[in-house]
Amino acid sequence: MVARRAGRRPPPSPLPQRAGVDPVRLRLPGDGAGGARWATVREHLLGRYGPVLGAERVEEMLAAGDFVTVDGPVLASTPYVPGGWVWFHRERPAEPEVPYAVGVVHRDERIVVADKPHFLATTPRGRHVTQTALTRLRHELDLPRLTPAHRLDRLTAGLVLFVVRPEDRGAYQTLFRDRRVRKEYEAVAPYDPAVRLPRTVRSRIVKERGRMAAEERTDGPLNAETRVELLGRRGGLGRYLLLPATGRTHQLRLHMSGLGLPLLGDPVYPRLLPEDAADDWSRPLQLLARALEFTDPLTGRELRFESARRLGAWPDGDEGAETAAGV
């Protein structure tokens, strides 16, 4: 068995997905990265993952054939070849199940438009791997090659566009990159008559790696823009339409907080709450991606999709609520 040298483009994985989760893909370092130090792939895996998983566990995985190359399971004698590829499934701790289903508002041979619930991540990341919209949809719809065209924050509910065929993904991602998708969000936040609406908020937002909160700065060009409109008010609460022209991390939450109108249920803005507050299912973030509108890049059709979800802090019907025109 030989871990074949490969080009920069990896070959197809010899391992299937598990519950919609792709296997880990490891490229063996080249000669310039110390590849000559290992005679066998086993030695490299023990040196790389032994300190993390424990040498005994790595040996157990090798004996079970859990590490594979394009030629089959890694054996004790499999020679180390710089630039080769190895795949395996990472052991994951049990994740709390998000007890809300992913809705599907549209499906055809090219795209799936999902209606994501609060608390469910869009794609595997960090401690959220199996409890994501992507892994659920791959499994439930039997679409193992499904990929996202964009992302929606874990705490935000609403519409996410997925692409069925990987070769089409670039065309749909380009729509979002070039700002050719009209995105409409609905939010519930405090009402303040001193905040004059509608208005367009522009600022510079920076999100540093490893930090939970993004921040607005004045040390560079503006990079975030949001149109904010008041749809109605009820007592001390307002229902808002948010129209982002850009897609910075936490943009809508940060812009609303900057107006003095922090979204209900937000565990980060204006004040960072303890980490477990982000998983308090009794207090979902009152932010909904309610509509996506764009011209399909492959068919030229004008498409508009709307979420079937509603924000719990603003029940169906506006009885007793004053409209924006009456404010």
C-alpha cells in the first residue's frame, strides 16, 4: 500500500460521509517540511496525533483500518510519500441536539433553499459538527455533495441557499460576493422614538479571530452598510426591516446595538453574556432572514423565497400594534 504523491488538488475521498459529515483530509508534508523524517505513514500519524489522541488510541485506529489512503487502509508498512493524502473520521464528543427541524422552502436539481431554525449552525465549525443545517440536509435529503452558497449565523433563523452540485457552487457564491442578492431580515428590538427611521447605517466593522464580538472602528474605510426601517411598534418594542448591502460578521446585530436598539435575545451586543447564554433555547435571538431575491445565474429566472418562520417576540398579527406610518 502506497500513500501516492498527489498534485495540489486532492483526489476524491475513499471514505463516505458519516451522518452528513465529511472525513478529515490530511496531506502529508513534503520534503521541505520534514517529510524525510518518517519512514512510514504510521510514524507520521503517531507523531502528529499521538500527543492529541494518545498513542494507544492512534494504534487502535490503525489496527481498525480507520486511516486510509487512495490505495486502502494505512498499514504498519505503508511507506511515507511526501504530498500523499490520508483520510479518517475524527471522533466527536456528543453534541446537544437542537430540537428544531430544518424546513425546505424550495428544492430542484440545482439548489435547496432551507429555512433554518435558531441555534442550528449552517455548517460544521468548532464544537458544532453534526448539529448543523448542512449535515442534516445531506442526510435527510440524500444529497451528500450539498454545499452552502453562503452562511447564516447560528443564532439567526431563516433562509440559507445550498447548492446541489459542487460544479455549480461558484456561480451562486458569486451572487453573494458581488452583492447581487437582495436579503431581507426582520428583527424585534426596543422602540425608541428618538431614533429617527428609516435610515442607512454605515460603519467599519472588524472581527478579530478568537474574539466573540465584532466592533465598529474608525481606523479605516467603511465596509458595512445596513438600511433600517420600522415596520411597527407595540408598547416598548419595535418590529424592524433590515436590508444589508454588505455581509460583515454580526453586522445587523452590531448596527442595531449601535443605534441603541439591541436585538432581543442577543447574548453579545451590547454586553457579552456568559457563554451558556448563547444556548438558552428559551431566549432565541430575535433576528430572522426572511427573504432572498436574486436572478438565477444558470437559468436567468427571477427568484424570490420567503421564510415560513416567525419571531416569537412578535406574534402573528399586528392587533394593537401601531404601524410605522402612525409612529
